[in-house]
Amino acid sequence: MNSANRLGVRLSVVSHRQNHLANQFLDDLALVQGVDELVFTENVTQGGVRLPAHIPSRLITNPSPLGFAGNHNQAFVGNTLPYFCVANPDLRLHADPLPRLLACFDDPQVGVVAPLVLNPAGLPEDNARHFPTPGVWAKSLSGWTTGAITFNPRLAADPSPSNGQPACSCSFARPLFGMWEVLMLNSTFITKM
């Protein structure tokens, strides 16, 4: 990869017996020029994963299954790049999303970025939540709210559907890595949220 195209991104993908879907996403990474490192985790041993040749990659095969936090914590260990991106293995790419997503970090008030995910009908998926503050938790536990963020797709600037497949990815900027450690290291807490 040409060093001029590097954006400083470590990508973490975890498969739970989804390598057939993950391989499609990994093939789609041929469209992406900004990933400097890929950490692919088989949470349950399956085999048959095809890591992309153009991205330095590491395969982790867990001896026993871990939760969301445990898997991405181990992928994060030793990261020195400015961005850490978590992607589901069933994500499909039709273009390189990283330049537009990472441009959001030009605003110093932005610490986490995620794309708008649309279902086959072109409507936003119900997968975005407000940051879990004590107030949001209290309202959620009492049934007042789910914490969901309501989107109007007409206001989104050129939203791109994820080919109708459930998918989610988030990129975290380096200033939030301290918060990442606080939230993610306690995997018991995170997996219960």
C-alpha cells in the first residue's frame, strides 16, 4: 500500500462462525486504501478465512469464546495508530467509506463516528443509541426510552445503504482511547449493556 494512502486505521473484525460472510467483507476491503492494520478474530474456530493480501493482518483464534469487549480489547492491544475501527463481519462495501468517516474527526468535539445504516426499504436501522449516561440508563430501565437516536434520512448527506444487510462500524479517535479502556476493559459490564 502506498504510504500516502494510509490514514492510520486499525480495523477489528470478529467472526462468530460467520467466515462465509466475513470473506465477502474482506474481499470488499480491496476498495479501501486507508486501513493500515487488520485484526481478524475467530471467536469460535471455523477456518477458511481469506485475509486480504494488501493489508498487514493478524488472525486471532480464541481458545474459548469472548464477548464484544474481550474480543475488541485483544484486537486493540498494542495499537499505536490514531484510529481504531470496529466492523461487523457481515458489512458490505461499495466504496471506501473511511475518508468521509474520518473527516468527521476534523471537528475536535467529535470522538466517535459511525455510518448511517439503512435497511432494504431505505430506512435507518434501529442501531444507534445515545451515550449511556446514568440519566439514559434510568430512563431505559424505567421504560421511558430505549435510548435510540431518531434519524431523518432526508437530512443525511448522501447516505449509502449497506446492501440491506445488518451492519455496523464505528471509528474511535485517539483522544477517546482512554475512555475506550474504561468502557471496554470491564467486559462483564459491557456485555450486559
